[in-house]
Amino acid sequence: MSGVAVGVFVFLFLLVTVMGFAASRWRRAASLDNLDEWGLGGRGFGTFIAWFLIGGDIYTAYTFIAVPATLYAGSAVGFFAVPYTIVVYPLIFLFLPRLWSVSHRHGYVTPADFVEGRYDSRPLALAIALTGILATMPYIALQLVGMQVVLEVIGIGTDSSNWFVKDLPLFLAFGVLAAYTYSSGLRAPALIAFVKDTLIYVVIIVAVIYLPGQFGGWGAIFDTVESSFASFNADNADAIAAGQATPRAIMPAEAAHWAYGSLALGSALALFMYPHSVTGVLSTRNRSVIRRNAALLPAYSFLLGLLALLGFVAIAAGVKVANPQQSVPQLFENEFPAWFAGVAFAAIVIGALVPAAIMSIAAANLWTRNIYRAYLNRDATHAEQARQAKLVSLLVKFGALVFVLALSKDFAINLQLLGGVWILQTLPAIVVGLYTRWLHRWAVFAGWAVGMAWGTWLAYGVASPVQAHFGGPLVNLPGTETKVYIAMLALALNLVVAVVLTPVLRAAGVDAGTDHTRPDDYTADLGDEGVVEELDPAAG
Amino acid sequence: MSSNARWTLICVLLAPAVVLPLLVGVYDRHDPELWGFPFFFWFQFLLIPVAAVLTTSAYVLARSGEKKGDRR
């Protein structure tokens, strides 16, 4: 790797570092010592900022590395990321303004805050909070995996066999990220997201305009890929027949239609249950910002689709890497001038910093509000909560780092897979709760527990050619040979349990608790009673 | 327009953006190609602006409702 590329890379990295620290002065608040400011950026972001922030949240570095990698490896099902990011926006349009309204009126910072207010159940809120933290941790770890892949291709890092010395650059990058998240809170990723997305857009647009021409245009690229897959399938016919290898294709086979569709729908439903998307959404100024963004954010999906196809371009370009995740960074290194390769690598690494910051803030908010304040220090002041959250954001990131470096990368990927299954089990409590209080709080709790247990067990039972457990996100629909996404199956059982148990519990006279919200809370907007621009931290 | 009529219309507008991408059998084919892209790929790319236009129309409708105090 040339000095020019490394120089450009380091320059851009330093630029966002300065921005991250300066962010504490941006849209300056009287004090950052409360969660509304540190953890939600003052709850005042407009359409423009929210577009970058939520975009940075959803389209992470890991997505940018992993999605083209699946296509490079010949698994067309990986392209489900595109329908998934189409399906998600109408859902955001319908559901999230209601969550915004009720959260604003009651000062809720996390989805678990809402669940506690709605269902009057601390155990249920704790379950939602723990699920959120558990699902977010491996997600942060995967952002590190994305950074690591890029750093490997650049060749930054030393050859030492000691894992600490070898990954020193990763430590440095993460240490810097931790420091400015600590001092600036959600303002840091919001500001850095501008740089990240500008760079990503420039890189992708240049890549999709310039690269295909180098290899005879898209038609030739698809032809090359198809013949390459066909010869792979012919060479490995025996292994494929024996189930030791997976056949490659540019489109999902007919048997995989349900897999493709259920992955898209399940991931879309899971996405806005993730604490970091809720954090992004609650940081907006009013309901219209969310709906306007639901119409504007698909621009990123277009980008993601084009990026995914770079996995095919890498095949046509003759990129040969053992780890498919390196295919696109290697393509950039081979085909771009050094300085532009530096820009591209910086774009991906900065693309990991933004979501990692938001995710660690979201996890810290959950810990502080729903575990620390709910159980450990019930009279915590706003300043104490902010201090707690800042410390936990450091801890969460450190945990993710140890995770990736000391344990195996595969372990993080398996857990991320489980994270999607787990987080979807909070949907009945949150989404159904936004519309009706009909479900009994203990029925929701039981549904959650059953969904978590069954989903985990199903995932444990999935073997792949390379691993005996957690080999993939798909299982056969019971009684059929049709593969579907585990998370959707577990959610179905979760909902059945919740619906069946509700009348039973009610008939048995089990206390349903008091709903602390009112119907008009769900439609309140900026300017209504109790919904002010800047929440007064002293009012509590 | 009554509130129910408005929100039914909004849901009708949003429905194709949720349902179409999930019907893989509809677009799982190679032909016709467009600029070298198999149908499978260009159709999904086409769905993105279509979904954006539908969501924008839904937004305009919801917004006009909000001005009259009709929120959901």
C-alpha cells in the first residue's frame, strides 16, 4: 500500500476526530449533563441532520463490507438487503411517529421506558432493556470487524503475533471514538455522519461509473460472474450433492424465495426495534421529520444496492481473496489511484465509527434508564444519569473490542445473527403497545420469553458446511421443506402466546397494572402541551 | 376527506412498497435485461424510487391531515 493512500486515510481520520470533539460545542446546550442532551442530542435534529444520522445508523460499515461479500461468495440471498431497506420505510412512517409522541410527552429516552410506562411492568421493561443491550453489543463488535478488514487491506498494523500489538491501529481508532463519544454524546456521530456520507456517496458513485467500464460494462460483468459460478458448480458438483458446499447463483433459487422475503421482512421489522434506531428517531425535532425522512432515506438503499453489486465487479476484475469480506476493499486497492483508494478506505472506517457511537450511546441509555435508575439508584439525578451513561458507553465499546480481538470473529457474527432474532421478540411489547393496551403485561412477557428461547434453540440447531451450530439465519418452516427466517418463526409463536394468554390471565384476575399514557399522547406534536422544544431537565 | 378515508388511502399508498419487494416470484427472472442488468436486479432498483414516490405521497396526505388536527 502506498504512502499516498495511507496519508489521505490518516488525514481524513484526523479530520473527523477534530469534528467529534468540536461537536460538543455544536448547537450548544446550556449543559450536557443530562440524557436528553448527551444521549439524544437535545431532541432537536431537523430533517437534514436526521437524514444523515439515521442513514449512518442503518447503513453501517459492516453492511458495506458484508453485503457485497455475500454476492462475491455466490450467495444471491445476500441481496435481500435491498428489499429489506425498501420495506422498512413505510413501517417507520406508520409506527415511529407514535413512539416519538409518547416518548416526548413523557420524557422517555429508551424503548424500555415506554414499555414501563405503558404496561406498568418493571420486569417487562427490564426484559426489553436487556434484549436491547444484548442485541446491540455484537452489532458494535461487527463494526470493528468492518474496520479491521479495511485496515488489513491497507496493511496498517504490524506483523507481531501478539494480538494487542497487531491490532494497535484498531485500538487507537476505537480509543479516539470512545473519547469523543464520551465528551460530545450523540452530537458527535451526528456531525461526523456528514463527512461519512459525503465520502461514501462520492466513492460509490465514482466506483459504479468508473469500474464497470474497465471490465466491459455491466452486461459483461454479469456474464463473467455467471460463467464463473457455473464452472464452480460444475467443479464442485459432488460436494454440492453431498451438502458440503453451497451452489453459487446470481439469483435466489425458487426454493429460496421465502427465505429471501422473510429475511427482508424480518430484518425490516427488527431494524426499528434496535435501540440505536430508536435513539436516532427520538433525537428528531418533530413528527414530520420522521415521516419526511421515511420518504428521503431510500436514497441510501440505491447506494447499498450498487455497492452490493461491486461484489460481482470484484469477480469480473479477477480479485482473489480468501476472506470474501476483503473483496471490495481489495477491488478499490487494485483499481483506484492510490489517493482515491485512501478516500474509499477512510469512508468505510468512518462509516464504522458513526453507527458504533450511536449504538454505544443507545446501549448506555438503556443501562442507565432501565437498570441503573430502575434498580440500583432510584433517586438518580439527571447529572448522575448522564455520568453513568457516559461511563457505560466506554465500557460497552471496550467490551466490543475485547469481543472481536480476544474471542473469535465468527462468534461475533453468530451473536449478531442471534441479535436480530432476539430484538424482534420485543416487537409485541413496543409496536402492538403503540396501538393498544389489550395485551396483558404478563402475556407479553411470556410471549417474549418463549420467542427468545425458541429462536435461540432454532438458531443453535442450524449447521452449515463450516460450523455445527448457528450456521445461518434460516430453518425449515415446521412440516415443510421451505426455508424461512428464524426470527419470523419465533415472532409468530411469541404473538400466539401473548394473544392466547391475555384472556386467560384476565379471566384469572391477574392485575394488569395501570397504563400511565393517554390516547392523545400518541399523536402529540411539537408545541402541544408537554411537548416543548428543549425539555427542561430540572422538571424530570 | 374524513380521517378514516385519509388513513385508508395512506395505507393503500404504502402497501405496494411493503408487499411488492416480498413477492420474490414476481421478479425472480433474468429477462428482460436493462443496460446489461438482469430483471431481478433492475426491478429491485426500480422499486426504490417507486417506494420513495409512494411514501412521499403518503407524507403529503398525512401532512394535510395534520394541519386539520388529524394525526395518527
